[in-house]
Amino acid sequence: MSPIQQAIARYLKSSGHSYINLKAVLFDMDGVLFDSMPYHADAWHTVMERHGLHLSREEAFLHEGRTGASTINIVYQRQFGKDATPEMIEEIYAEKSREFSKHPEPKRMPGAWELMQKVKAASLTPILVTGSGQTSLLERLSHSYPDTFDRAHMVTAFDVKWGKPHPEPYLLGLQKAHAAPNEAIVVENAPIGVQAGVAAGIFTIAVNTGPLDGQVLLDAGANLLFPSMQAFCDQWEQVIQAIRETASRQ
């Protein structure tokens, strides 16, 4: 068995499913579709320091995928032992969004456009599942990935109560795709996002597009790890073939 086949076999054994009948691909946004995480990390660090809160750029990558409110509250609780007020959360997040917008427009992650064309060519439904609520970045989807995502195929910070690492965002993604957990795959680059995909019972592929050690993503539960979106795109055919073999055996 190839490493890809072994990863799928482990998922099937642990999930209790006997096959994957692929219908949809659930994509995270920052760090997967856009090379935007360095800008987010810098914006978080700058604004937190302005408010006397301490969040390093490196730690910001570990919180990637959380809603903004959750990230702010974690840092605030750590420093002051109590929750931030809703007004403070709103103020800090608005500042962070403005700080982020000062950066150049994030480029598509190398390999992501090509992968998306392969997903659509395979008649699979792409679903966006992001912790972001920043309108500017969501709007960029329409011209960076035209004819790919409409609002009915997006899960954003506005749609969820819990957010990643809770499975709710990916369970909502399944609903929007009209798919069961063994009828989709998740593509994530953040430990918290990986945890959410795994908790939703979905085969979760991690792409290590940031500064974290790849082992962090495997420890979070990733079923399969690629060093980049380009590497995943290059091996897409092998992944799909191995997945389809599980369904053909039924």
C-alpha cells in the first residue's frame, strides 16, 4: 500500500466507515487559498500590543482558524484572568481588520488555483469553511476564484456559534454540500482547523504552508500531510484514485 492508501485505510478504521464516496472538498481560506497568514499574524501582533496585550506573530499561527473574538478572549483571559467585554472585542477586531487591510492584497497560494480546477473538473463541490469575518478577504474570492464559491457554499465567522476547533464549521460545511462525513475531504493548514475537520469525522488533509513544524499538524490529527498546496495539487490524482478505490470495492 502507498502512504496515501495507508492514510485512507487508517481513517476508515478509526471512523467506522467502509469507504469514502467523495462529493465535496471543504477548503479553509487563509493559508490554503490565499497566502495571507503572515499579514494576519502581523496585524494581530501590532493591534494586541497597542492594547497592552501580548500575542507574538508566531503564536498567531497557532490560533489561525479561530474566530477573532475567540482569539482576543484567549489572550485577554491569559493576561487579566477575565473575559474581555463585547465592546472591547468589537473594537480590537475592527482595528485588526483595518491593520490587515494596510497590507498588499494577498496572492493566491501557489498550487491552489490549479487544484481548484481539478476539483471542479472532477464534478466535486468546493465549500469554503473559514473563521474569517473580514469582508475584504471574502470579496477577493469572487475575482481570485471566479465562479467557484457563492454565499450558499460558504461557512464564515458570521455563520457559527462555536468556531474551530469545534466541529461546527465543518459540520455546517457538510450541510451546505449535502454530504455525509465520508463524502467529503477537508483541506487545512492550521492545527485548530485540522482538529475541527477531524472532530467532524471528515478525512482531513493538512498542507503545511506556514512556519509550524509539520508534526504539529499530524499531532492535531491530520490524516495526510503535504508540505505545500502545490505538492497536494501535484499528487491530487493519486489521492482521488485511492479514495475512489475504497468506493469501488463496495
